[in-house]
Amino acid sequence: MTIEYLADPTSLPDFTIPHVEGQSALSCPVVTVAAPAPALRVHAPEAAALVAGASVGEATCACKGKKKPCLFVHGVGNKDSSAPTPTFSESWGDIQNSAPCCSSVAFAHYESVLRGWTRKDVQTEFCNTALKVGTSGGKTIDNMILVTFSMGNLIASGAFANGTCNIGSGVTWVSIAGPMQGSKASNLLEEKCTSGGWSATLGVFGYCPATESYLQMKYQDTVDASLKKAYLDAQTARKRANKLMCGIKSSGLASTDGAALALVGSMAFKDGSLHDGNRLVRLFTENELHA
């Protein structure tokens, strides 16, 4: 038997299945054996790059598509509004070093401790920042990669739903951990602040009394009709997102906070629903305001 390896599979000759006269034709199905899927080791910053369209290798990432300017939009807990910056380690670490599809990187900064996501001025700040990164004219953001995290998803979605700005076809929208139906952790925060259970401790870190930014993220079945409609409109707008990323384990990465996050998660989500131990849960276990 002579075996020859062919680079072009179309060069294979046709095979004629033998036929015995007076009998039905033989059936020769192709038998394939599934190869075991290799484990993919992805670090947190590389995960976002992967979602945005990068191919993650053992040590480096490579962009599979056209590079575009990138805008990263944070969530609840930022103390001040300011112009976008090329780095924002407090909220995003060094993700700019693992974002191969970004031709440039900008991190938004808007005050999100006192102001809720439905506020017109908050949504306008987002739109003004996004339009500086990429636009096709007027109030349409375009030709960019938009990465929204946590409450940032609600702000962007709300802005699109309200027509504060529009999203063009050239936008690749990566939505990470968006509390699009609110978070029961916000309900737990309100409960603990009003009941006095943890209010003294939480008050030291500025969480009690609960501010508008947290109260506007209470679970959608527990809010008034106006806020519930805003949630539904935002959910519709978020359907435009190209890539979604969420977590289902409250303890997150192995850390000293893991046990505490799991405990608070079990208190906030008593129905056993999946959740990611997001920073609305972390606010009970950390002494920082960035989410």
C-alpha cells in the first residue's frame, strides 16, 4: 500500500462503491471520531479581548478583524467626572495591554456615586465622550469598539433608547456584566441601611444612606412603573450588543474576598438565581467605591 499526503483535499480521486448484482447498494458512511477539545486558559484582561474579537494564543493576542478606537465605560461608584484617559487601572487594571483590536484606547470617567443611570446628564456625558472616540456624523457614535461594564451598560442602553445618541452599524458593542434587570444586591443594601443592621459599618465607607446610583439598580420587579419602563427600554436597546459576557459564580476568582462574596451573594439572591458576585455585592466586603 502506498500512502500519499495531499495538501489539497479536492485532489482526492472519486471512489466507486462496489455493487453486487441482485443486491442493494452498500452503504459506506463516513466515520468520524471527535477530538477532545483543548482547554483554553484565559486571564481576565484577555477574556475581554477575546470577546472583542481577538484570537488568544498561549502568550499573545492577535486581532482577527479591523482595528478600531476603543471606549471603555465603567459602572457604579466613580467619584468624579473628567475627560477620558488612556489608562484607568482602578477600574480596568491594565486591560489596554491586552486589547489587540483597539487602534486607540479611551476610558470614560463620569460621576456615578450620587447619580443614577437614568439621569439625562449622565447619559449625555456618555454620549459626548463616545462621540469624541468615533462618529459618522451628528449624534451617531460609529466605527469604534464600545466596552460597557456593570451600570455602564444601563447608561449606554438608556442613552440609545432615549435618543440621546444613536449607535451606528460600525460599532462593535461588548457588554460585560450588565445588570439589565437590576440587582437584588441593591435591594439588600437599602434594607441594611434602613434596618440599622449594617448601617454603621456601611456608613463609614459612604454606602449609607444608599444613594440614587444604587437605588436605581434595585431589581426591576421591586421598582416603580417609571423605572421599570426604563429597564425594559434599556433591555431592548441592549439587544444591539454584539458580544456579551457575564459570570455565574459569586465568589469569583480565588481571593481573600471569595468567602465573603459567596455569603453576601447568598443573602442577596435567596432564590438561588445565578449571579456573578459583582461589585454591588462587593460593596459589602470592600472598602472602595469603584465598580
